[in-house]
Amino acid sequence: MDIDEEKCTLTVLGPVDPVKIVHRLKKKCFAAAVVSVEDDKPKEPDPPAPEKKKEDDDDPCQCQCKEAECACVKD
């Protein structure tokens, strides 16, 4: 809980009901209004994008070698 006297604001973090806080402040003869309510949960990361398949399927060499000595590279 943080009180800023210059701005006349009260900052409360955590699982609290803002309506109950305003009600209790008004009960104690304070003017109260909710300025903002934010969710402080961390954002979930986006799921990874599916990997793209290679389109080099017309290459007869499946061992990815390009040497002339390879058994699969015979011209």
C-alpha cells in the first residue's frame, strides 16, 4: 500500500476488492474514487510458431552431403 500525498492517491497492490476499499474510505469521511484497476498477473508468452518444412525435397541426396565421393551423388 502506497500513499501519495501530493496527488492524493492511495495505491494498493494484491488481491483486494476495490469496492470494499472505497466503501471503507467513504465510511471514514474521505472522498474516494477508483482511478484504475489493473491485473498484475504476468502475461503468458505466445506459443511458438510451427516450424516451416523445407521445400528441398527434390534433392536425391538424403544425407545432406555434396561431395563427389558420396554414394548418393553419382552423375
